[in-house]
Amino acid sequence: MSQISVVAIVGSPRKGGNTDLMTDAFLEGARSEGAEVEKIFLDDLHLRPIGPVGDVWEEREDVRADDDCRSVLERMAAADIVVFASPVYWQGVSAQMKMVIDRQSAYYMADWLREGMRGSGFFAITAYGDPENDQSHWVLEPIKHWARSFSARYLGEVAVRAAKWGEVAKQPGVLDEAREKGAAAVREMRGD
Ligand SMILES: Cc1cc2nc3c(=O)[nH]c(=O)nc-3n(C[C@H](O)[C@H](O)[C@H](O)COP(=O)(O)O)c2cc1C
């Protein structure tokens, strides 16, 4: 495979927050292996929830196609590795990320989306604040399921308990782990 491309979609609205910092570290690791990287901060974009879609998948239309969502989906489909980075928000991914994954249902049978995603590597990054229970599964399980739906490869995750803004930077080893996993993900997709 030629140069590996990585697109990370960050679903937290906190710049310099935990998922954002871990994403930067992951992308730094990927870049160190020669990958071309892009980070998309969803909260900067104009995105809306999916509108009404018909029951016949082949005939579906995105009735809200005038916002930024299609461009995000196209960049995801074109990448070799897609990083889904979202905090746990009320036992799920953030609304910013949920909007994007829902919106792909308007393009469900489109070749550019299905063929673009097939065989891609999916990686998950999450943070959760609960001091007592590991809540990461609320984000990781859906992303693993999305990988199966798209016939993509689930490459792994970085999941940490951290509540305060940017706290992961002070936790020993977290950003190093994200950096190492970014480099490893690129090597894996390249078949090294
Ligand atoms: C709207 C909202 C919902 C949250 N829901 C949960 C939750 O269900 N479980 C949990 O463990 N933490 C929850 N948290 C805490 C965040 O997951 C935690 O603060 C995380 O570090 C935020 O990541 P960020 O810095 O990348 O935004 C919630 C925070 C917010 C603002």
C-alpha cells in the first residue's frame, strides 16, 4: 500500500480536552510512520441530525445535504484509517459524532461510501468521567459494531478515565500509549 492516510473525527466540543489531546497524540504517532493525517473537529462544522429517509435503501436521499456532513463522510471514506474520538456522554457517543454516523444512513447504498469504507481500519478513542465504573464500553461497542457494518477492521482503542479538561496530559503514559498506537495502526494497515 502507498502512503497511509488517517482521518480523525473528534466528537468532543472541548478543544484541548481529553479526546482531543489523545487524538493529537495518536496522529503524531501515525505521522511518525509516514502517514498523511487530518483531524476534523466536528463541533466547528455545521452539522444536522439525519432527516426523514425512505425505506428503500437504494432510493434514499440526504434531504439535509446542504450542511458539512457529506464532506466529512467523503473524507472518512477516502481514508485508510478512520479514528472515532468521542467522550462518553450519557452512555453513548457525543451528539456531534452520532449525527455523522446517523447521516451515513442517507447514503447507505452509495458505492463511494461502502467501497470507501470496506477494508479500512477503524480506531476508537474515548474518555469517561465516572470514578467508579468503566464506562468506555458505551462508546467502544458501537464503534466496533460500525466497523463490522462497514466491513472495516477494528484496530483497537485508547480508553481512559479522566473527567477534567485536559487531565489525560497529566496521567502517566496515556499520551505515550496513544502515540504508540497511532504508529502501530499505520504499520498494521501497511502490512509491516
Ligand atoms: C454531557 C456530558 C455527559 C457525560 N456523560 C458521562 C457518562 O455517561 N459517563 C461518564 O463516565 N462520564 C460522562 N461525562 C464525563 C466525560 O465523559 C468526561 O468529562 C470526559 O473526560 C470528557 O472528555 P473531553 O475532555 O474529551 O470532552 C459526561 C460529560 C458531559 C459534559
